[in-house]
Amino acid sequence: ADADVTEVAWLDFYETWHATLALRSQVEAEVAQQIFDAILTDDDVLLGLGVAYTFRDAIIESGRAPVFILSQLKQGPGKHVKANAYKYSQKLDRELANIRRIQTPQ
């Protein structure tokens, strides 16, 4: 969900986020659940995705999204990823390192 939001690709951006968040019930790792929690408690993320969800089936002239939808997606999920991607990556890397340590025979 790190792609930029564009007038043409906004629906793909939304669908990627939707599919990613739908995986939550299949993920058991505590760190991953913490990241899902952080994303899903960000009101701007929820607002942006909610706006896109509302307009997902709308017929929009020339396939271009209204500025309002783009703005909500950029200020919600787009901004969240840009602000937190490094932190999330570090948390996941630490967790994977811990798993490898546990799996390595001593």
C-alpha cells in the first residue's frame, strides 16, 4: 500500500489497502497485529478509506477521481504509510530476527 495516489489509480490504491487490511484475521504474529491496530486506529486512514469505499462503484468521468477523494486518500492512508513505514519495517525486522534466533539450533 505504498503506491502514490493518482487520479487514475486511486481505486487500485483503495483496493490494495482493503485487501491488505482484510488479511488481518489470517495473521497471528503479535507485531503484525500491533501494526494493524496502529493503522486502524488512525481516524484519517479510516476517513480516507471510507470516502474511497463510498465512491468505489461510482461512474466518474474519464476514470478520474474527484479532488476530494484524492485528498482524503493522500491525507489518510498515504500519509500514514509515509510517516510510519520505516518504524513498521524496523518492528517487523526485529521480530523476524527474534524468530530466527529461536529457530537456530543452539
